[in-house]
Amino acid sequence: MTQIISIQNIANYVGEEVMIQGWLYASTGKGKLQFLQVRDGTGIVQAVLFKPNLPEALFDAAKHLPQESALIIRGTVKQNERAPGVPSGYEIDTASLQVVHVSEEYPITPKEHGVEFLLENRHLWIRSRKQWALLRIRATVMRALREWLDKHGFLEMTTPILTPAAGEGTSTLFEVDYFGDKIYLAQTGQLYNEANIYAFGKVYCFGPTFRAEKSKTRRHMTEFWMLEPEIAFCDLDGLMEIEEQLISYVVERCLDERANELQILERDISLLQKIVSPFPRISYDEAVERINKIREETTDVELKKLLEVTWGQDFGSPHESELTKQFDCPIFVYGFPSAAKAFYMEPWPNRPEICKSVDMLAPEGYGEIIGGSERISDLNLLLKRIHEEKLPEEAFKWYLDLRRYGSVVHSGFGLGVERTVAWIAGIHHVRETTPFPRTLGRVYP
Ligand code: 4AD
Ligand code: MG
């Protein structure tokens, strides 16, 4: 029996007869030759059909096969420098062809389609080369994140999606009717991980999170995946070291394993090769100064307006964007005003108006991909913050308990998968970095 192979491993089978199971991506021909581009989910290969080698009726049928028809091809793997495909340089000298399903006329053609049309057909769009490359990079990013954490002594914990309390502000909560009670979809797993560290030391959760974001930007989704490590006996400096090592590792894995995919996306990898830790650390105060300097120096009136900033406000996308353009690596911005950040963040010693928070901003204008902080470990201080933010103390009873029994300095962060993938892959909008995006305007398909 001929072996069924994955196209991604084709280099190992030169000279051998193999079988490929897949779908027709494109087809061209001339005279006695027909070239079928076949994709199997792991790659794309050119199957060469030579008329004298096949039954005449089959050759003629193959010439008119619609795109996306399902095929099983048997043939010999040949090296050919000029053969397109992923990986390139290989083709199949076809001995037999079985048509498993003749596709109906496929709606996504090589011509340009509008993005709304493509999103409406997302269940089909994911088969396209660029989308395929992007989602393979996403899988590598997710695996590399886990790999690094697992290697460094973190334990994966799951945290609930149905939650009785707000973790990240009350303005972006999705309400759920829980048998008559009002509860929410999780905005974060952090608070539960703060409980988990007291049982396991270093933990992370990794799953979908939900925010009723009314903002229609290129960085906001209503459902996104977040990786959230949490570490006992770790301060803000320790946290930044973990973040920069983790991100450098993920970029390195993508460069190693996803070179073909990055090339399909026309990503300038020289920019990714510059991502090595340590990353620059800039205080919020300095960041405000830098933004003001950019404002003074620009002649672009619109940008001047967008970059308006007063001390105390959180940064928006234009601020982050301009700031990151000054650096090759991601940067840390730490010490944000407490009023602009979440209730659980540890105040700065002797400067309670700022807190031990840190955001990581990705270069090339991508902006925030990670938000994190040292957490308040003192019971009374945490109670005070909960009251100041007018949060319901009752819902946080268990969270306050963590400050009663062996409370220690601890820190953690949340990394947004879609924003991280968008940056590494060099894609403009986060919606394409997930198979089935959920945004303000779309929950179909
Ligand atoms: O900065 P955020 O809101 O931090 C937290 O939720 C913390 N509880 C995390 C923690 O410390 N454990 O969100 C973290 C990251 C952001 O930096 C961003 O990458 C991503 O999650 N993110 C979003 N991504 C896509 N769409 C949205 N609406 C997002 N909101 C946050
Ligand atoms: Mg944030």
C-alpha cells in the first residue's frame, strides 16, 4: 500500500511513490500537461498530470475540475526548483487520480473580494493561502507560549468563564442569566489565578475571554484568547523579565517553524530578528513626555490632535502607536496612574497616584499586547480600593480571603493572542488572526 503523506513532510519522500489527500486549489494546463495545485491542510503541492500516463476520460475530467474538489492523488515525488507550493521545490508526477467530491462553483475566487464578503464566508475563507498561513502562525504562537511556561515551572490551571464578579471594570461586561441570577462572562481569569498561586506557586490559564467592547477598532474583539500567568513571590521587575523572555521565545519559534507562512504573508522578518530581550523600560511619566515631544515636532495637524494627552489618562491607540515607532523591540511602559487602571494594582511606594502596572507595547505601531501588574497583597488596602471603585464587596469575599492566609507579593499579566499574532504576522486587523472572529458588528458564521 502506498503511504499517505502530509505535504509539509514532502521533502522526506523524493523519489518515492506517495498518496496525497486534499483539495484542488488552482489548476492550469497546456496540451498534454495539466498542473493541479493541491492543498491538504499542511501545505500545497503541484500535481503534474501527463496525458499519456492517465486514462483519457480522467485526464479530460481533471482539466475541468472546479476549485475545492476533493482529490486523492498517487504519484512519485520529484524535486523541481521551479515548482510553486508550500514548501516550494517539489511536485508529484501523477500516476492516478481519484475524485472524491466534485465541488460546486466556489464563491471565493482569485479576484479581489471585499472584506465584508470574505467575513460572511469566513468558513470558506480560512482555506485561502494567507488565512491559512496566519492561522498556522497562531497555532505556533499558542504552543510556544505554553512550551515556555511549562519549561519554566508554571502549571496550567483552568478558570471559570461564568463568573459572579467583574475583573476588569464594569463597562465591558456581558451579562448572563444564570437561573434568575445576573452573572457575567469572564473578562479575565486573573482573580482565580491569584487563588491558584497559593496552591501551586506559578500558574497560568489560557482561554477565551469576553468584553462587551463598543469600540470598532482594529485591535478590539468581543471574544478573544488571553494567556494569563500569575506568580507568587514575584514583583514588577521579576514580571517584566518573564514577559520579555516569553515574547522573545515565541518570536524565535515562529521564525524557526513558520518561515514559509511568514513568507506567504510577506512579513519583513528582519524586523522580527531584532526582537531580543531585554526590552526597553519606560515610565508612564517619560512616555507622556515622549508623546508631547512627538506632538511638538510633527507638522501633521491631525496627528497633533490625536496625540493630545494629559497626565493621568490611559493611552489610546495613536499614543501607543507613535511611541512604539521609536523602538525596534517591544517596550515596557510602567507606573500608570492608578485612576486609569484596575482596582487590584499595587500602589507605587511613596507615590500612591501611580501603580505598579506595566503594559508591553509591540513595535511598528501595534501597541499594547500585554497588560499586567504587581497585585495588592494587603487586606485593608484592597478593601479600600474595592470601596473606592464602588465594587460589591460581597462578590469579592473569597478574593479578600487570599489576603488573610499567607499573603505575599505577587504579580501576573495577560497576553492577548490575537494582538500578538497580528504583530508577529504583520497583519493590520486582529479579526483575521482567529478562525471565527467575534466583533461589535459580527457573530456569523
Ligand atoms: O490589559 P487587560 O485588560 O488586562 C487584564 O485583563 C488583566 N486581568 C490580565 C492579567 O493581569 N492577568 O488585557 C490584557 C490583554 C491586552 O494587553 C490585550 O492584548 C488583550 O488582553 N485584550 C484584547 N484583545 C482583543 N480585543 C479586546 N477587546 C481586548 N482587550 C484586551
Ligand atoms: Mg490593558
